[in-house]
Amino acid sequence: MVHHEVIIIGAGISGIAAAIKLRETGIDDVLIVEKEHAFGGTWRDNTYPGCACDVPSNLYSYSFAPYTEWSRIYGTQGEILEYIDDVAREYGLAAITRFGTEVVHAAWDGSQWVLETTAGTMTARFAIAAAGPWNEPQIPDLPGLSEFPGPVWHSARWNHDVELDGKRVAVIGTGASAVQFVPHLQKEVAALHLFQRTAHWVLPKVDYAVPAVQRWLARSVPGFSRLVTKIEYVAMEGVGAAFHRPRPWMLGLQKIGQAYLRLVVRDRDLRAALTPTYLLGCKRILFSNNYLQSLTKPNVSVHATGVDRIEGSTVIGTDGSRADVDAIILGTGFHILDMPVADRVYGADGRTLAEHWGGSPEAYLGTSVAGFPNAFIILGPSLGSGHTSAFTVAESQIRLVVDAITAARTRGWATIDVRHDAQHSYVSDVQTALVGTAYTATSCNSYFVDANGRNSFSWPWSTNEMVRRVSRFDSRDFDTTTQAPAADTDS
């Protein structure tokens, strides 16, 4: 049986950073397990046309390995994946990674984590879940979808083998992925039928190719890149402040969205279909310079309705509208708050993570869950932000995780488990702070909100506050044991 001091699940940006920082601290017995066959996580999986970062590129790299060669203000999927691969290669992480290895069951046995994987059983003193919330695509349960005679795929698993030129295509869902791939799809297909359950606020995107002189300055002038990054960071923090104090800032942004929609979409009926009925910020804001424009083209039909069912080659909306198509592309998002992996992880009391959560995911500082000793989550509940980089969030959490594991090693702790009262206090603070923000508006169907009607996704404070809070390990908030509990021999 394979045993390691630390096993990291996932080889995306979080898993890579965790492995690097653990090894820098002298914790060398580390293994990364990755179900796919390459580094990159969501940037490896999402290869749809137009896939790109939705925060400025200069914010989208590790603090310990900054990248300054971005070709655009918002980096493309290919560039980001290449950067991630380069970092993993520079730090020699392939040697400590088991690719093609999926964890199908994880349980705490009283002294260690036992991981059942597709490559056999593994055990670890500490387990770090770094698969992230954008890991498992959400496939809608639509009657007739499985019998559809043509190709069907989710945007996160793009089928590049299918030739769509001249085809009739239905796109179901209009979220952050669709806003990027729909403009490219529109240029290729004969007819595009977009099924939109809820309209999104779309704002123009300040995106352009980075001038050669700016790239030269980044390479040649010390401090230039840090200055640009700082300016962009402050600007994005201003956007975040608007979310936290929605009036009048969000109303101002909403007016920009309304003006942009009027400017681009001249047809009144189409404009009405694309006009949201909720306060900007209730759902994720979309930024694009070509999405709304693509919807005005003659080969695009916008169905302002959800999908009721599929009959043969016909997609039927809940309003009765029909579209005969050759292919269906699902832009239906991910299992963000109802992640299936939570049904496969068992804590100290034998209950699953999903049972502990009861429909409302929560974790102390988004990182530790009471009853799951020696386990940590990166990019966990209540750390979601639409204005900062996942790199910043992950690195902040990893500082806490590394400090916790280091403390356990130096102080002789066999186990470390966040206290229930500490977790409850933190979650209560988050929920109180969310009151009155754009994130908690109830006038839209948002993935921010869980099955119980609670926002278990969003971070209610600034990024500076996140870094301050989330990166600090406080042993007073944890229960520890100095030796492994004795095995239960009763039968």
C-alpha cells in the first residue's frame, strides 16, 4: 500500500502551488494524484473556442513565479496552460505526480486518510483537496437528451472532432463560458439557437493586444510589471467594493450595461429578451466585446426560455418554442456547491462531507471542515470572488495549510481538526457580512446560492482582507491530539 505524509488531490493551479510550498518548507514526502494525464486543471479541461481569463492577466500568475509575457490584457487558455506547465516543469513536479489516478473514495480511519483510487489504495497523514469548484460539469437532466441522434457535449469537454461548419447548433445556457464561445460558434454554423433561461448583465471588456513596448518594459525595467499589476489590482478591488456596497455603485454599472445593450442591440424585441430583470451583481457579471454583437446576426435565434425536453432532433423550450438542430452544446456550468465528490469523502464520524453540509457547504476560512481531521480544501466554500485571481485565493489558503502541517510536525500533533465553534463563528461572520450585498439578492437564479437558499459561494470582504484572514493559522481554533487514537477492537 502506498503511503505519503501529504497527498494532494488535483494538479491544477492549487495543487501545484501546494506541492511547491510544502517542499520549500522541507515537507518532501508529498504526492499529487491527478485523474487526467496532464497539469492544468480547469485550464487543461476547458479548450472551447475563445476560452480566456476573466480577470486581468497580470493578476493571473503565482506571486513566486510572476509571468510578464501575456499577449493580451486577458490571457488566453493556451497561454495560461503553457504558463502552468512551465511552472510545474521548473519545480520538477512530474516526478511526484501520479497522473491517470482518480480518487473514488476517501475515509478517515482514526489516524490517517485512506484513499481508494483507480490505481489502488493509498494512505496519507494529511490530505489536501485541490480539485477546485470548476471540476465537474453540470449536465442537465433533460428528457430525451440521451436519445438525441447528434453529438452532445459540455463546453468544458469540447469535442474538437466534430465539424460544425454549416450545421444547426443549439446552445443551452448563457454563462461565463457561453459568452466566450458563442461569438466564435456564430461565425461557423449555419444556424445557432441559444436557449437562455435568465438574461445576464453584459459589460464591455477592456481587452486588447499588449503593445510590444509594454512587453519590452515588463522585461527590461525593474518594477514596471509590479506597478502595472498593482494598478490593475486596485482597479479590480474597486469593482469588488461595488459588489459589497451595491447602491449606488452597482446601479451605476447597471446603467453602463443598459446603455451598452441599447447601443449594440437595436431590435427592441431582442433587446427586451436580453435585458435582465434583477440588480446587476445578483448573478455573475459577464464581460465581452462580441457576445451581444453575435446575437444580432441573422443566423442566431435567441430563445428566452429554459429547455423542457428533447424530441428526436428537436429542442423544445418551456415556452413551447422549437428548434431542429444537428448538435447540442451545453453551457450549463459546474457542480459548484453540490459537488459530487462530497458524497465520496467520509469524516471521523463515518458520515460523508455532503451529510455534514446538508446542502449548505461551509468550511473554516474556506479551508477546514470540523470532523475531517488533517484535511484541507483549496478554493473551498465562501471564497468565491468575481474580481480577484484564483491564484491569490489559493496562495493565501496554502500559507495556512503549510503552517498548520508544519505546526503539527514540530509540536508532535498526530491530528489537527478545526473546532465546531470556530467554524460556526466564521460562517456566521461571513453570512452577516453578506447581508445587503449584491451577492444575496434573491431576484435571480444564481449558482452563488445553495439548496437551502444560502449564499455559500461568495467572499463578502476585500481581497486584502482575504489575504489577511485566510493565510493565518491560529492553533486556538483547532483541536489536536498528540498521538493517534487507539483502534476500536470491539466487534
